[in-house]
Amino acid sequence: MKKKNCIITGGTSGLGLNLLKKFINNDFFVHVIAKDNKKINYFNDYFHKRDLQSLKFYQADLSESKELRKSVSQLKNLDSIDVLINNAGSLFLKKELNSNGLEKTFVVNYLSHFFLTISLIEIIKKTKNSRIINISSWVHKLAKLNLNDINFSGSYNGVAAYNNSKLMNILFNYKISRIYGNTISTYAIHPGWVNTNFGNNNISFVRTMLKFVRSLFAKKPSNVANEIYTLCTNDKYLNYSGKYLVKNEVRKSSNFSYSFDLQDKLWEMSMKMINNY
């Protein structure tokens, strides 16, 4: 019997790795887009030695469009996409720009996933009961989004950039639902604070503090992966499409996130950007 296809971004650590394990152990063929070649080689060997060969890695830095385009061109050869999980995320406390001059938090957390989703939307649309999962966060409620200054041309605030990206994930999710709601089920979720390597790309003090607080309060990635797997496979959740979820229950997102005008402006801006992305 033909396996279902699941695509995951950022699948070599934390939540992404636990999602990979969950889906591959439940008879999905898993396609993982990840940056670190050493981790890709390690996990390729790890899973193949255990005869779990329904797995393919695509090496790409999500902040760089040329790398992501190579992965997208290969994924377009799939004849079905049952699940797309836009999971990868980064926090850059110091402003960093990609080769196109775009701020990396915006690109990695939002624009790369917008590009990936739009590029594959026709395959997703024709796959019965297909689902898109956009990983957001409750911090979207703290966002101060200015679409006229995505790059923070004045003073840069990494936390603000992160909050904005999580609001954009939800705006995007709602817009997809408005356009494709009859053929695709799409969800924006707050996974809770997950005990992962998130934030470890920053300076040692920040990294140490995040690690300490996570050890006290964060959820296990395997538990969150179980929640997301259920969301992607239980027909009950087809009725929850187009919603913002916490622990697979519908919750109210920020008032800004429901603005059709803001959703439409972000969509239009993003479509223009990926044409040159």
C-alpha cells in the first residue's frame, strides 16, 4: 500500500525530530528540510540502520532562497502531499540579513514557509484530506507588526521580530483557509514552550538562561509531536480547519490576526517578495 507523504521543516532536532520519528513509525514517508549536513548524515544512517527507510532529507538553509528552491524543485515531483508541517524557527537577537538583504527571523520563521507552501499548494490541494500545520506561538499577541518596515530599518529588536513572525504565521494560516478551505485543512498552533535547542544560535548567556528555564517549565517534544500527529490523522480535526489551536483545542488568537485587510496585505506583499526570493 502506498505511503502517505509528510513534509517537515527543521526535522533534525527538538520538535521536528520528534515529529519525524512519530510519522515514520506510523507508516508515513517523511520528507525533511534541514540545514545541518552533519545531522542529516547522522540521522540518515541512524534510521536506515533500523530499517526505517521511508525518509528523505533535503539540505537547505531556509534563510537562503536559492537553497530552498532546490528542495522545492524536488518536492514538486511528489504526486501527493498529505501533511505539510511548517515547523522550523529561529530567534536572532542580533540583526542578521540573508544574501537578499532580508532580516533572517522574518525569512526563516515566515517567508520561507510561505514560499514552500505556495510552491506546493497545487499538490496539497489535490490530495484528499491534506493538512497544513503552521507552528505559531502565544507571543503573536505581543506583536507590533509594521508591514512597511519588515527589516527593522531603525533599531532592531530580535524578540519583536520573532513575535511579528508568529503573528504572520497566523495571518497566513487564516488567508489560506479563506482561499483553499474547501480542499485543504490548515491549522495554526501554539505548541507550548517546548524543551528544544531553540535560541541556541545566540550568545552564551542567552543560551544558558533559555536552557535553564526550559528544564524547569518546558513540555517534552515527544508529547507535542503526539498532539500534532493526532491533529494530522484524526478526521475529527477536519472540522477545526482554519483555526488557532492550543493542545488541539480551538482558542482565540489576537484581534489583529482576524483582520482581513492585514491578511490580504501580508499575502500581497509576500507574493511579490517570493517572485524575487
